[in-house]
Amino acid sequence: MISKAIILAAGMGRRIRKFNSNNPKCLIKIPHENISIIEKQITILQNYKIKDILVITGYKSEILKKKISNYKGVRFGYYPYYKKTNNLNTLLHFKHELNSSLICLFADVIFDKKIISRLISQKNNILAAIDTGNILEGTMKIRIKENKIIEIGSHIPIKFAQGNFIGICKFSKKGSIMLKKNLIELKHRVKDYYTIAIQKMIDNKKSIFFLDCKNFKWKEIDTIKDYNLLKKIRFTS
């Protein structure tokens, strides 16, 4: 059973900041729903009995805290170095939280609720949500073999990629401890995403499984173009 989630919401969202009135990107309202991205995430997680939700803040943290502090079970952790590092070090700063089963999410991803249901129902130590129906430039791409991920990262050329990581990953207690160990070993990689720790585990012959979400709706919001595409999508909640 999963009872904890960590939402990585410290980033500045530079590519969409002006459009968003310099608020945290995760507070962008979802068209047709009158709810922000992170509020939808929290609602879905709580619907699946995930009662402990840690939101790691950074940029405009007080604005974000004020907006979502009324959600029961949500707590906050502030990451002060958000201007200088990427989310590997954000997550490493809260390594003491990596001691139980959990779901880790990027704060700018909107998704159908069944993705969380499917992640929870499987028992792998590490299970990454991917989409083999989409291979997008400038995103976290993956290569797979049978039921495992064999490579993950934005460096993978589109012609060799077999899908995208959608920014949601489930870890068992054992998986969380493995993640913590590898984050510590990679702490010098200040500009990297935490997914390089997953790649390090793959390189060390650890099995990283995936949930293919090609039949579900999801969207990561990085640019105004992404937001305009979002207007055409309706999600389950």
C-alpha cells in the first residue's frame, strides 16, 4: 500500500513564467476545470488514500503554500537552492523522506487518475510511468526491452527512443532506499534530474520496470504551446 507522495514543485518554470504572472508553474489553471495542476494532483492522490503528501517548494513558495495549505494531509518542505540546481539535489535535500513506499511526481504534469491506480496495484520496487505512444523532443525519453527500462534521459535521440517518461514514478520501501543511496552518490550532478539516479541503477543491473500509459491522457506543461494544447484535452478526475 502507498501512503506517501512527494511532489517536486521547487522549480522556476522559466519558459512559461511570464504567461503565468510569475507564479509557480503548478498553479496554472487547467482549462475546463477551474483547478490548478497541483490541486488536481493532490485530489487524485487523496482519492487513492495517499494521505501524506509532501510538496517540495522553492520558487514563490509562500504563494504556493497559501494556495494549497487548506488541503488536509499536505505538508511542505522548502528547498533554498532551487535557482542553482535541478531536481536531483531537490530530492536529495529531503533524503530522510526516502524511507517508505511512495509516489514521486513532477508538479507540472496533468494526468488521468487511472495512472495512479495502476501504479499502486503493481508490486515492483521501482515502476516508472511512461508513454510509448509519444516521443517528444526536449523531454525525458526512454528505451525499453521487454518489460524493463534500459535507458532514460533527455540525451536519448528521438530516432532511438521508444517513448517518454511522464514524470511519475512509484517506489517501494526498498526502491526508495535504493534511490536515496544513488542520489547521495550523484550529489555533485547539480544540474541533473533525479532520473540519472534511475539510470545509475540500470547501469548497476537493477531492474526498473514501467507502466505504459499510452492509452491514458497526460500532459506536462513547460511552454505556452503546451498550455494551448492542454485546452483540447479533458481529463478524468
